[in-house]
Amino acid sequence: MILDYKVCLGAMERGHDMVYVCYDNGAYMNTGIQRSSATPKFADTTTSPAGTVIPGKMQSRKDLAKIMVGHHIPYVAQTLGYMNFKDLYEKAEKAIYTKGPTFLNVMAPCPRGWGYPTDQLMQINKLAVETCYWPLYEVIDGVYKINYKPAKKLPIEEFLKPQKRFKHMFKLGNEWMIEEFQKEVDSRWQELLDLEEITNRD
């Protein structure tokens, strides 16, 4: 489910003490796996089918956590179910006990919409983090903190390959799609590293 961020922002701007949680599955799944602003570039959905005319969704995924940070709320965090759920638990606790509106963006892989076996859920989550597709970070009063930095960042192919929605990207002649996807992930990861450095300067 993707929350209507305009509704969230309206309540946030009124200063309510409330935790807003987005279970981000990257599409409108309940109505037939339709592309949304949160759908990754090149993903195959029912409204952005990968074929001879277009190679899936042609727009980049909106960064909802970044949008929320731009509204200067006290606490924003991005997380998912990984390892022993420690990151998710600790961020939920911080969000609950922070005065004012807070926001958690939680990646929620959809087996049917993403096209992976249900028993691979934790592996998909792990690959999202280890490739830096879904970085674990939090922003406290505008100060960025990256909660996990992979010792050896994996190539984005590791995250894309297990998912049927990206299978067309691995066909001969479509290497450019993977390269473009990798560049976007690298650019967003570097931007996050830079924001952490800048906002933590004395």
C-alpha cells in the first residue's frame, strides 16, 4: 500500500503528534499491479508493460523519504525487515517517542507484483540493502545518519535478477537498462553519503 503523501503532509504541517508509516511495495498492487510514482524505472507492470514499444516504466522512482525530509518534520527514516529486524524496531521506537509528526518508509516486497517466490522475501530485502537500492538511514531534525554501509556494495543485478518484473532487462541488447539503473542507484547513494557528511559538520 502506498499512502497518499499529500494527505500525510497536510496533517504533518498541522503539527500532529503521529507516526505515519508507508509500506512501500512500489506499485498499486491491490488494483492489479499498476505502476505508481514509487515504481522503479524499467519495471514491468500492467500499466507499463515491457515490450517492443516501451521497456517497462520510463520514469525514475520517486524518493518518498527524501520528499518527507523536505518538509522539515522532526524524524524521517527508511527501513525494512532485515536480519533480526533491529533496524525496523529501533526506528519505530524513535518515531513513536519523537514529539511531532514522524515518518517511516518501509520497503514491503510483493511476491506477485515483483515476481519472486514467497520464501525469498528476506533475500530480496537483503539484496535491496546490500546493493544500496534501499539504504537504511534516518534524518533527525535535518541531520542525516546512514545506519548501514555495505563493506562491499553489490552490483544492482543481484537485486534485479530474482524478480520477474525486471527479466526483460537481462535479454541480449538490453544491457543499457541495467547500466542506467546502476548509475541512478550509485548517484542516489553518493548523494546520501554527501548529505550525511554535510549535515554532521560541526
